[in-house]
Amino acid sequence: MASTWSTGGACESWWPNGGYAPVGCGGIGEQLAPGSDLTPAPNGAFVGSRGTVKDCTCFNVGRDVDNLRKAIVGLGTNEQAIIEILTHRSNWQRQQICKEYKGTCGRELIDDLKGDLSGDFKHVITALVLPPALFDAQELERAMQGPGTNESVLIEILATRSNQQIKEIKEAYRSEYKRELAKDIAAETSGDFRRGLLILLEARRDENCQIVDERLFKSDAQALYKAGEKRLGTDEAKFIEVLCLRSPAQLLTTFDEYKAITNKTIEDSIKSEMSGDLKDLMLTMVNCSKSTSVYFAERIHKSVKGLGTDENTLSRIMVSRSEIDLLDIQDEYLKLYGRSLYATIKDETSGDYKNTLLKLCGTGN
């Protein structure tokens, strides 16, 4: 029988604040400048309610194109003008800019930006002008380029995107590279880790945050116990099935039941029963079922702590979450590390790259 349970904060970090539901962009008045002939922004799988970047209420595509062209052409580049425009427009509005720029200038905006900018600043700015699904697709492809695979990027993207987002990413990947994402991931990974990623790619995860099935969480908890702590060796397939297909609300209740049965947390069991990339994937699924915002706050912290900064990870998270839940990520970062994300970025980055990330932070906390 299905019972309704209190879901606490898990669903808030998954739907909609974690970006796992199509959320409207606001009213027409928030999207269009007076006299504009653009159509209202459609609902999107990559738009949430806790982002720092919103539709610009005074959006004028012609004016933006003109100002961007002036910032790019001639001697020198007006980086500040580029930052001001692109960090204060929603991705939907940026796509209108790209379309108008091509029609007016006969060139792709992203190509002109690539030609004039460099380094981490170029990477974050060009990420902003890409459609979100295409940006994710390119990040996945880059993670599999050359010798070796950046498994952490595969985990980050596939474990934190909704079913609809994953479907759009697969389509964008197919359109961009004329290959199937699932085939490429299957070729670059192996074993149970590959199985887990491919299940996530099927986009079959239960996303119902309102109903918890009482019989299912009890049977799942028992099945996980029998698959791990109760036997020699581990039935990884059972862990993959449960963690990759159940809703966050269902998983949280399952984890409580599991602890009651085993006197161990699910995290402790995963750490003792698994290793390598599979362990990282399973722990990520657990962490994201509790709070995607905490997961991303921790990812950002890892990218900036110690010697050097992992700018690719930092840029990817800041751009991909800027319209979804970056406000929540900043809140969790402050709770976890005792300082604001804004202050951390200010200390750990520099130049136009720093200025772009700080604009994406907004007022934050």
C-alpha cells in the first residue's frame, strides 16, 4: 500500500529548487520590454525558482546585440560590457541575443567571443551563451576526450539532472556529435559503474516527491541489507537499482529503515562495501537525495581548496545552477564553511573571470 509521508527538505532540494521540475520563467511582463515583439519565454527543464539569474525586465534584444558588437569589434575588447549583459540575462534571453546577433552581424556570437577572449574567462562566457542541455553535452564529451576519463564530471551531471534534463542532454549530444551518449559512456567506462551511469541515462527515475510507498521502502531496505551487510561480497546491482531509480523522498525513508535494521548508515555501508568510481556514484546518489544544494556546495569547496583552483568544475556549477538553485547553494556553503561563496570566489579567482562569477553570485548571502 502507498502511504503519504512527510518529505522534509529532500524534495525542496530536488523539486523544484534543485531544478528537477519544469518551472515557469515568470509572467510576460518580467520577460519583455515594452514594445518588444519577442514571444514569452517557454517553461524549461533547466529553470528553477532559486536561481540568481532571472529574466531581465528591461530586455531589449536589439540594444544588447548592438552593445555586444561594440564591445567586441575594434581595438581592444570591452570585457565589462560583455559581463554586464550576459550575466544579467536569462539563458532564454541569451539565445534570443545569439539569434539576433547572427541575423544582424552574419556571424555567430560564440565564435566572436571565442576569438576575442581567452582562458577561464572565455570558458565561462561561452558557457553562458550555450543552451543548458548543449553545455552539459559538451562537458560530458570533454570528460571523455583523450586518454582517460574524468569520471567525476560524468557523475556530477548524470546524478543531478532530472529525467527531462537528461533526455534533452542526450538529444543535444546526438545533434552536436552525431553519436549516442550512451554508446560513448559505455565505451569509456566499465563494470558496475557503467551500469549505474547507463541506468541514469535511461531517465526512468521516480520523481514523485509527494508519495512514499511503505511496502517498497521496507522491502528495499531489506534488499540492500541482504545485498551488502548480510553476505560475503556485495550485490552491487541491487544498490544501483534502488539508488538510481527511487525518488529522493522514497530513498530517505529507505535509509532510515536501513539504519534501523543494520545499525549503520547507508553511507557507511557503501564505503565499506564498494570502492572507486562506483562508490563515488552511489555516495553522490545518497547525498543528492538529501540535498543537491549541499552536494554542489561541497563540490565547489573541493574545487577551490588547497593549491590551485579547479576552474572547470567551478565554472560548470556556477553556470549550470545559476538559474536553478544557486541561492540555496550559497546558503549551504555559508553554513558548511563559515564564509560566503562570494568571498571565497573573490579570494580564489582573479580578473574578468572573477568578475563574471561574482556577477553570477548576485547579492547572494
